[in-house]
Amino acid sequence: MGYHETIGHEAEKMLEYVETDTTDSAATSLEVAASAYTDPAYFEREKSEIFMKMPLLAALSAEIPQPGDYKAMELLGKPILITRKSDGGVSAMLNVCTHRGMILRPEGHGNARRFSCPYHAWTFGNDGKLIGVAEPKKFGPVCKEERNLTQLPAAEAGGIVWVCLTPGMNFDIRKHLGGMLDDLEVYGLDKWHYCGTRRIYGPNWKIAYDGYLEGYHFAAAHPTTIHPRSFSNIMHFTAFGPHMRVGYPQVKIREALGAIPREQWGAHENQGYDFVRTIFPNVSIFFAPELTQVAQLIPGDTPGTNITNLIFIRKAPPRDAEDAAAIEGMMDWLRDVVNDEDYGVGLQVQKGLESGALKTVIFGRNERGNHYFHNYVDYLLRADPNEEPPQL
Ligand code: FES
Ligand SMILES: [Fe+2]
């Protein structure tokens, strides 16, 4: 089945759920231990078994489009530097000077062919090679090859730069993304325009991620923002390995799809139905023609905290100053919705779970995507090479 045919089929299912007031659902409910959101030992295992081993989104290609562009950031508290080299390829390395450990570049974007350390002015190429030791005669002998920046495995695919935080742990990004890559490639994200980033602080990363996987909360938690656009508690799930495409029918789905031939339904995303794509373990993408939001959830220093970067891109750059101002306003609005509504609730949930009131939380049959997500986390933490991965 071609891509648009598959999407058309999902649109049809969403319409059917709307017409029958049903939703995609699991066979039973699922209980998850409340401690999965609060226990420091469990949290450490999630970081070491999942976040330190898997390819993670480090940047969108659109953030560093030109040779010399770079992005300095922190992922799980580790300072990293992602660069676009002169041959157009990307490099990722620890943003740490190999003289005495100074952070080389402050967080942010820029363009530089070489980086000079602010402490004693050693210089590095944007491929991480040590170019120059300051005042080498007085410094004395140093093996330059051994003092290059620490490289991290990196790959670019689907308009995203992927990095593994463990040096030497190489990955096959096509294999990792599987069918999710088709979605990204259909959009051609690498050619899009980077608009900006907003940062918010929230609860345990899984509480935050849970929110992207169900529309059960739309009516109660987003009465004036999302619910006017989308039905509450009607979802469609497709999985590609641990990644998911979650369909949310819009309240106008009948009229929108009724107005076009059935063969075209698959090409009408955002006109009758929307999708949230989740890329395990910590990314969710909401494509919308006005502005696309890529949420990057980064576990914080404690189980009860996460740092979320909302990265915004659009197909076309702003047309003029007015359009640019409108984009700024939209980024703030989307940040406020996630912060005030989702993370507002999420921080209360965190408090609730830390109170010890519950042994477990329960996900209903309707919260099927959450079942799959939690089953996947548990499967990875068991790390049993003979065990088959969970199925949706
Ligand atoms: S720590 Fe970077 S040059 Fe000394
Ligand atoms: Fe939400």
C-alpha cells in the first residue's frame, strides 16, 4: 500500500469511529506501577538502558542548514555540539574542551568553521579536530590526535540529526525509524525553515509523553484550545517499532472528507484529521501547515522533572515582518497551551503520584497508545535478548 493509501485508510477508520462513537482500543486495561514515575532507581535505568543507548533527536536539519552552522545544547545534562561540516555532513561531539574540560560553546545556534575555547584559547575544527594549542612552545609536548573533541555517533535522516550519547555506540537510523521514516520523508523536513524554540519544564518524562498518546483528556484539559478542533477520546494508532502515528479526527471530519473523493482522503492531513507522531523515546511531532511543533522531552535531574524544547519549523520562511510576528505569536501560544494545560496537569499528577496515594495508575482500553509505550519501556528495561518486542 502506498503512503497516501495507508493514510486514507486511517482517515476512514477515524471517520468510522466518529460515526459510531467508538475509538481504537486495546483488549483490556493496563495497570502501571506508580513508582515507574517516581522511583530514582527505575529512572536511572531508563536513562542508562534507553536514553544512553538509543539514537536521540539532537537537532532538526533546518536548525543547521548551512556549512559551518552549529547548535550547542544539553541532552541529559551532557553538553553536546552538533555541526554542519563543509562537505554538508553532520558531526556530533561532546562540547567539552580537551585541555581541561571547559564547555566550548554556550547553548545556542551559530556559524563557525572553528571553535576557540574561552579558557586558554585552544582551537578546534567543526569536525572536532584539535587545530591549535595556544602558545605551544611554553605548553610543551601534547599528542594532538589524542586531544580531538569526543565524537558521538551521529546520522541525519528524515530532516533530523540523530545522536547517540554513548561514544562508539553506532546505530542504523533507517532500521531504528522503520516506517516512521516514510512520514518524515514525505514531508521533506530537511528543506523546511526553522522558526524558533520555546522551553518549558514539566513532570516525569513519561507523564509528559503519555499526554501525546491519548485524546481522552481533550474535553476536560483543553476545553477552549484543542477541543474546539478535535474530538475528545477518539484516536487511531499505528506503530512502527516503538514509534507511533496517532490519528485525531477533527470535529469537521464528516464535512471535510465528504467534500472530496475517497481516493484523496489520504492527502488531506490537517483537513479533517490530524496526527501526532511520536518517535521513541522522547519526541512528538504535530504537523500543521501554519506551524509544525517538534517536542523534545529530556529527562531532568530527578524522576519528577523534564525539560522540554518545543522546536518550531515551517515549510516556508516568513513572507514579511507581519508574518514573522504572527509566527512568534503562534509559538508563544502553543508553548502556553502545552505549559499551562498539559504540563500544568502533569505537575499535579507528579505530586499526586509522589504522595504515595496510588500503587498503580490504570490506562483504559481507549488509552491504547499508552499501553504500548509503557510495555515498550518495560521490555527495554528487561533487556532480555530472547524476548520479542511488544505488539500494538
Ligand atoms: S580548557 Fe580549553 S583551552 Fe584550556
Ligand atoms: Fe494535551
